[in-house]
Amino acid sequence: MAAVENVTGPIPSFDPYERGCPSRDLLDQIGSKWAVLVLGELGRNGTSRFGHLRQALAGVSEKMLTQTLRTLERDGLVSRTVYPEVPPHVEYELTALGQTLREPLKALTEWSVLHIEEVITAREEYDDRTERTR
């Protein structure tokens, strides 16, 4: 009896600490300020129109929001639905893959809120130290 061959080939090993690894690029994308906030907003409020996202994410420019949404859509984390109306009605929502990021991003958000006072204190102490050595 012949042995069954592995037809899928070797499973690639992804290491974000290695230059050129696609997982490093993905971390860069989902770790960007606006991506984290867009994903968080879609996770909290579900399907949203562009105008709602722009209003909810105070300070984001139209260009940056557009770029962020396109990148997230390309990565399969956000879906974009265009309704054939005049003017066009476009909605964004998390895909099933994007939904898997809700808990990790929620944990990061909660951590940042819980520890911001300590971080502010550390920044002030650092700034004081470095200012004295100039």
C-alpha cells in the first residue's frame, strides 16, 4: 500500500520579526492609529456609512479615512457595499475575519484607558530628565 502524499506542501512559517514577512506588513496595517479606530468603531456600532465614520473619528481627514478603509478592505477585514442610488449610498462593515480582531483591539483599548495616567506620568518624567541634560 502506497503512503499518502502531502499534496498541500509545506506550511509556511510567518515571523513578523523577519524582514519581508507578510505578517509584519499586516501588523503595520492593523496597528496604525486610524485602522485601530476604524475597526473599533465598526466593531462597536456595526455597519456604518463613510460620513458616520468620519464624524465618529474626530480628526481623521477624508483622504486618510478613504486610504484606511481601502487597505482594510484589501486585507479582507472590512467589506464595502455600494447601493445603486443617487447619490451613491456606501456602507462599511467588519467581515468575519475583521470580527476576529474585536477582542484583541478591545483589550488594547481597555489597557490604554486603564494605564494612561501611568504613561502620562512616565512621559513627564522622561521629558523632565531629558530637558535637564540638554
